[in-house]
Amino acid sequence: MKLILHPLFILTVVIGAVAVSGIFMAAAVAAVLIHEFSHIWAARAFGVVAKEVRLLPFGAEVNIDCAFTGTREKILILLAGSFGNIAAALITSGFLWFFPEMFIVFECFIFANAIPAVLNLLPIYPLDGGKIVCLLRDTKKARFAMRLTSNAVAVVLLVIGIFVRNLPLIMFSIVMMLSVNLDMKKSTFTSKLIKPIKVNRHTIREVAIHTNMTLLQVYKLVSPKNYAKFIITDQANKSFYEDTLEKLLASHDTNTKLSACKIP
């Protein structure tokens, strides 16, 4: 597993340390790491391995390939981040009794963990709560509503940031809008699009399927290296390619049967 630093991450930490507090920024970075590694530990409990952790100017993201993990397990993995922050805050509060002279340090750490724990439970994409809503209502309409709501929140934060002249809030709102509009365009079941790899499109791998199969079952037949052509055996050998499957996954529930999909 790799730890990747965004070029603006260090700059954001330095600016925050100078403008706000060095102690609080150190606590904030620790809280972000606790949050992301809680996701990783939960994923490992379900047999899913994290590929990388990327520290961003505002927060972080972990690359976990959960394409074949059940909805319940995905939700628990998403909730683990906030639970990790809550546990860290509760444990730290106990140290206040034994080390009262370090009250300011512990207070910053508790506050820094409370912020991501609460915020990430809000049903706003790309926060964990928003991703959970998308999992529970994995339809085109639900994803559009989530995208619209998240953009509206980002715009409100941008207006407030401009009005009070708060540069970190302005930057956060811009990053949020970019994340919402770029991430949600991608299918959550498209590892090739999330992390592009070289695919041999000259060697087409033909796969026989039938209309009783769900979209997820069809997706599991996709080869990580070769371009796939799906042949529907019970529909006069009608066929479609991998690109069409990606569009179907982005617009339908994963448990939708192929017979219910309109294949061009």
C-alpha cells in the first residue's frame, strides 16, 4: 500500500499552521489518517485490500477495490472512518483526567477528530454519508439528486467563504464541486476508468451470457486485460461490448437483470 501526498497538501498544512495553529493542524492531519486507516482496517476484515492512501489539501481518500463486495460490507467500511474518529476522541478525553497540563493539546485532538466524524455522516457526496446513500439508492435518479444537493451545498459554502473572506472555505468548496462532478460521472464498478490500464482492444475476448444474469454477474466476467464482447445466447446471439456495460452499470441498479435493460 502506497501513501501519496498531493502537491498542495503540504502547502495547505503550512498555511493552516501559520494562520490557525500548528497544534491544531498536526491534530487535524492525525485525525485524517485515523479516519482513512479505519476504512482500511474495516476493509481488511472483509478481505478487501487497500491499494493507496492519498492525502489531499482538504482531507484524504483511500483507494479500495470494493467492486465485488456486498452492499452491507461497503456501508460498514464507509462507517468505520467516523467510528475510528469517535473512538480516538473518547480515548483522548480520558487522558484529560491524568494529564490536565496538556489540556490544550488534547482539546485540539478531540475537536479535530469530532469534525470529520460528524461531517462524514452527512448525506452529501463525496462524504461517506453521501456514498452510503448512493449505495442504498444506486439508481440514476438517486445519483442525480445527490449530485444536485452536493453542488448546492458547495455553492453555499463558496458564497459564505467569499462573503467572510475565508480562503480555506473557498478552496474547500471549489475542491468539493470538482470532486462531486468528476467522481460521480464514473461508474463505481469501473476499475479500468478509475485507474486506467492498458487494454488490448485488438484481441477481443468473447463471453457468452444470458438475460437472466444481473449486471453485476456480467461485470464479474470482465477481463482486466482484454476487451470484452458479450454474446447473449438466448437472444439470437445479440451482442454488445464492454463500453455498453459501463453505461448500464452507471444508470441501473447492479442487481438489475439483463432482460430489464435496453441494450442498443
